[in-house]
Amino acid sequence: MKHYAAAMRAAGHSVAELVLEGPPRRAAADPRNLARLRASGPEVIQYVPYSGVTPGSLLRLRLLGLAAPKATRSIAVLQCGRERLAAPHGLAATVALFASDRLRRATGRIAHTSAVVYPIVDTTRFAPAPVDRAALRRELGLPHDLPLVLHVGHLKASRGLDLLGALAESRDLSVLMIASTSTEADPDVWRNLERRGVRVIRRYLPDIERVYRAADLYVFPVEDPLGSIEMPLSVLEALASGLPVVSTPFGALPELFSHDRGVTFSTPNAFAATVATALAQDGRVTRDAHLAEFTKERFVATVEDALRRSAPDGATLVVLSGVDGAGKTTQTQLLQDHLEAQGFQVSTLWCRWDPLLVKPAVKLLGLLSRVRRPRPGRDGAASPAAARRSIRARILRHRSAWLAWRALMVVDYGMRLAPAIRRARRSNDVVLLDRYWHDVMVDFSFGGPLTAPPALLRRLLPEAQGIVILDVPETVALQRKTDTPDAHYLSERRRLYREVSERYDAVLLDATPGSDEVFRKVSAAVDGMVRRPDRGGSVVGEAA
């Protein structure tokens, strides 16, 4: 949590750290904690559970989310938990930050969005320095006449510390353990280590980086998956200090390190021999680019990207609209290919109103238009479509019918479409909408001025970041789409779409030329609309 808070603050975010009060397993439901959380008004709740992820930790995060319903719920998975865990219904987090890719693969689906976020090592503090190791050891009160092997961690049986005792019993080297003060020490483990010759220091050392520089070798003997976090910070600090490492193939260490990168892996049976070989080489590690994975900058960029991808309004919405025959579907597919080639995650939704609740009324209107004798349209042709429009116009002159039809826009269109758009935005950078509510209003307004949509419909459906309206003359549209009712129908819709472009700041493009030429215009317009959202906002840290 300390590293998370420091990194995010340095990137300009507002961070509040909250340590839950009360019994650990019930603290997330404690009214005092929920009141403190609610008062902070967070955009993000970052929950760091004490151990690996379990259904209980997901439940605790869900309870914390009740205090801030609009906040993104993120859980940090730092060590092994339940393998292949699937989040119970309703308990999935919004974001899961995994300490390694191995851990992400092993855990299962516990969140809508996941990312691998490696821990941060302070490469300014932990850095190689030309020192007289013997003199430094004398200054620190450490043995200086034998090679010094170091381990930093918890005094727990799960740490595999018997291997340290076996090394100390060889009497060819001295073994030092800096024991953590953040957890209770196991007295039996402590006594056993000291009896076998391991020197144990259990107190806070503000200059522990000097101890790394004084040592000849760092060892990490842990085998138990619950004995350490997935990416042990002490190993990273040792490597950053230029100290070679001998380790069991624990957690994510083999994922990122190999012998030529400063870490030699060994089984417990061969541990003493591997340590002897590493000491005989008497070398220091040259830091290379792999430590760039553990910087504050990489950490912040990964967390921000995960939060952005998880946000319901994270993706850019672009609408392609216009008269039938303008080529909307073709241009939408070309745009998707174009944006994906640039590395964007893109989804396409067809958003015309496909009536469900109002379907019986639509069918009745179609039946009446066929039974009623059609009158000649303005272009001189008699058509069932003209009769249909005439009947519909008469119905909508009644205030009750007009209001009912607008209510159906909200229920039958907006409420059905909104969840699909939210799902698409959650997992994509760009969502292309083939038609949108503007087309519904063009249909509704036919024969008169453009009517504004219901306010509730606008609230239900997210605002598009860009609208492109494709325009073609009626004659061209009729040639391209022969099932279009008639020229008068197209002429009226063209007029309304021009009103849409003026009122809602849409880009109006002539779609008469071939699809390639039109696409050049469309892609140029859309490239200016597609921008990754700004990174900002406040993050609330939640630790337990």
C-alpha cells in the first residue's frame, strides 16, 4: 500500500490510505470503516487483502463498495490463493491487479478487467556502490572474516528457513537473517536458526540497503506458495543493489529472471552446493533493463490503463448515421479494421430500434397500410409506405399516442440498448455505433421539424464523442438500396439528418463517391475523435 500510494500521488492522483479497524474478517462491514470510506467520496477503492484472493476477500470488497456505489472496485492479488477461482455471482471485482502473469492464469476470473502489476523497487536507494565490504561489515557489527549470505523476511516456518540453518552449519560462511517486524515471529523457528549458527536481527533497519551492499550473496529459500508474496520484494532489492541471488523457483521469479540476469535457481537438495558455486564466482550483478519492470512509472501506467479499461465510460463512442443506402455498415467495418490496425480494441454495435414491446402496433400499422388504398405520393407514385406514413402521422397527432410513443423510446429502446453499450465500453477502447438515438428521432420527426429526444433517453444512453452523418442524393440512395420506400421518404430524412448535424455538432460527409474515397474522409474525421481518456481522478487506498 505504501508503494501504491506514493506512486499514484507522484503521478498527480489524490490518495487516502484507510486501514480497516476491528476484527479483520468483519472489518469490511464495520459501520465505522464504511462511514470513513463514504466520507472520502472515492472514485476507486483499491483493496489489498492480507493474503491470497478468496471468496471472502471478494465479499469484503463488495461490502466496501456499498459505501461508495459509483467507485471502481479493485483488488490486489499479491500471493497464491484459490486456484481457478470463479467469482460468485455479484462478487466480481471491477479490476484485479495481479503480481504476475502466472498468478493471473492460475487464479481464474475474479474481475471484469485484469492487469499484471509488478511491485516497485526504489532503484535510487537500492543501487550498487563501490564499498569495502569488510569495512562496512565491521561498521555494521557483522562478521567480516567469512563470506556473508543474507536473507530478509518473516520468521515463519513457511519460509523454508531450515535451508539457512543448513548453510550456517557448514561453517564456511556466515548467514545473516534480517527478520521482519511487521508480523509475529515464530519463537521455535527463531531459536532453531540461532542454535544452528544463523545470526538473526529483528528490528527496523532504516539503512537496510547498506546490509545488501555488505553481503556477498542473497538467498531466497521459500517453497510454500503462501510463504511469500508472488514477486518477493527482497529479491528485487538485492538485484537492484548488485547482489547475486540463489533462489528456489518460487512464484513469478522464473517468469522474469534467469541465471544470466542475476538469479540462479536451485532445488532445496542442491541449495548448499549452488550457494557454494555462486560464492566461488565472487561476482556482482550488473543491473540491466529488466528492472525497468519495477519502476513507479511502469506501475502507474499499468494501473491507470487497467482503471481506464474498466471504466463504463472509458471507451470512445463514435456514431455513423445517415439515410439508407449511404454505406454506414460498410464504413463501420472499414473503420473497425482501421482502428484495430492502430492497436485499439474495437467493438461494433448495430443500434437501430428493433421494436419488441411495440412490435404488435408496428405489425398492425403495416397491415392497415396494405388494406388502405394507397394515394399517390409527392413523386407521383402510389406506395404502401406512403399510406403507412399517413396513418402513423394521424395517430401521432393525438397527444396521448405521442407521449406513449416517446415513453416506448425510453423503455423499448433506451433501456434495452444501454446495458449493451456499457458492456462494450468496459472491454474496448472504441465502440462504433451503426445508427443511434438520432436515427430514432429522425424516424419519429418525419414530416415535421426535428423533435428533441426524451430527457430520460439522453440520460440512459451515454453521450457520443463523435457523430458522422453520411449524406447522398435520393437518386443515388435508391440505386444502392432498392428496398427503400420512395424518393420523398429519402428527401425528408436527408433534411432531418442535416438538422441533426447542425444541432448535435455532427460531421456531415458526402458519401456519393466510391467507398474507398468516402472512407478516407470518414477515417480522417474519426481519427480526430478517438482519444484515450485523460488519466486523473482520486484513488482511495484500502488495506486490510
